[in-house]
Amino acid sequence: MKNRSTQRTLGSMLLAFQSFVVFFGTLVAFGMQFGDAPTVWGVGLTLAVIAIVLPGILGRRGGYLIGWIYQAALLGLSIFIATINGVGVFYIVLSIIFLSLWIWAMLAGSTIDAARVAWQKANGIDPNNPEGQPEVFRIETDSEEK
């Protein structure tokens, strides 16, 4: 069984959920006419698609940095929207919630990953080759005793 990064898993789950919230936020922005329709749909759908695609590059070089940039961009955009319409304050609240969850996912995930590697090293398991795990116990049957 391949060890998958907990940090990547938590980040991916958060981004998948966030893509729905961004899409529904786009519907709200369109309904409240925060801007002209093509701009609202273009920006909103682009951000939703980025949240769907981003989990595919998490764990690769620069993937988590792009995730941080994405969260910062959403916070900046929500602040900009709040200057256009007072209802945009709710976008700031949502952005802060998701930024907080992103911080938690990155910290908790990296802590769990580090603890897993430490446990594997302490138990003689090569973290890079989990298939070569040592035998933990052996079940003896009657046919082996003869």
C-alpha cells in the first residue's frame, strides 16, 4: 500500500469543498450584480476550476505554494468585492474561514506525515519502500510443525 501524504489529502478535500463554495458565491455575485455578467462568470468559474484542478498538483514542486497564492487571491478578491457592495463582507468571512482551514490542513497534515515517517523509522520500515515491511507476526499451523 502506498503511503499518501496526509497534508495532500487534507488540502485536496478542502479545495474540493471550496470549489463548490466559490461556484455558489459566483451565483450570489451574479444575482446581486456585483459587476457585469461576463466578468462575474469569468472570474468565478475560473477560480472554481482552479480549486478543482489544484489538488492534482499538490505534493509536486510548488504545488502547496500555488495553494497559498490561491487562498491569498481569494481573500484579496473578497476584500475588493466588499468595497463594491457591503454584502461582500460575507465573502471576507468565508475567505478567512477557508484560509484558516487551509492553514490547519497544512500544519496538521505535515505533522501527521512527519510522525508517520518517524514511526516507520523507529519500527524498521523504509518510508520510501512500504512494500518491504518487516513481518510483524507469524501464524503457525499444524502442517508447519511436522
